[in-house]
Amino acid sequence: MYSSLKKQRRWIFFGTLILWVIGVGCHASYYVYSVLSGSPSPDLYANGVGFQLIAFALVCLPMWLLSLVLLLVAEFSILCRSPTRV
């Protein structure tokens, strides 16, 4: 039983990470294409996808990383606490 519970926890943590990666990917693509859909910048380097991904990494990714850490800490504290004996 302990092994089954441990596997379930692992899958929950893994599922959280997969959903987080999907969320970051969707937000990054929305960010890049919303910036590039406007009028072109006079700076040619700013019109590239690579530059916009770097801008996303500097502007939005820290918030996403913080949310992942907080979510995993919350999951760990809820799922991995030992049951209290009465």
C-alpha cells in the first residue's frame, strides 16, 4: 500500500509539472505572437521570435517559476504529511 501511495504522489507531482510546462508554453506563444502581431519595431532584432522569447523569459518566467515552487511546496505539504495518531 505504501508503494502505491508513493507512486500516486509521484504522478501528482509529475502531472503538475507537465501542466505547468504546457501553461508556460501557451503563455509564451501568446506573448510572442501578440507582440509580433503589432506594427514592426524599428529595431530589427526586436522583430524576431528569439528576442521575444528572451524578453518573455526575463519578464514573465520568474512569476511562473515562483508559482511552480509555491504549488509544489503546497502539494508536498498536503500530500506528504504523516497521519496523526489519536
